[in-house]
Amino acid sequence: MARQCFYIPVAQDADSTGGFVPSLVTEDEPGHSPMTGKDKYSVPWVWGETLVEAQKTCASYNLTRLGISEKDANDIVLSSMRR
């Protein structure tokens, strides 16, 4: 099974969602899936009003919930960009 991690895209419009929304990235698969919700009643996941806050939350979630270190997360994200 391919590893997955969350990533905070820096080029997003954080003002439109009230903060920075994480994206799910799957190892060796191109692209990412922003966690914005699936229907009109869903709200996006907001992991911080600032980029630094969102990145800290992301790193903590990856490590504590997924067992993915920052180095591994970077490797996963880079693998999705190579495809």
C-alpha cells in the first residue's frame, strides 16, 4: 500500500477559507487532494490561519496519526511531483 501524508500547499488563497487547508498526497501518484469537503454542507479543514501554524499542525498530524516523519513526508510529496 502506498504511503500517504498531508501537505500544506503554500500557493493557496487562505483568505477564502479562513486559513490554510491541507492536501492529502499519495506516494508515487501525481497531484494532491485538498481537504475542502465533498458537498455543499462540508467545510474545509483549516489547520492554521498562518502558514507557519498550518505547517506545524501538518507535521504533528503526519507524525502522531500517520507515523510519517517530516523527511518521509517530503519524500512522499516529491514523489507525487515526479509523476
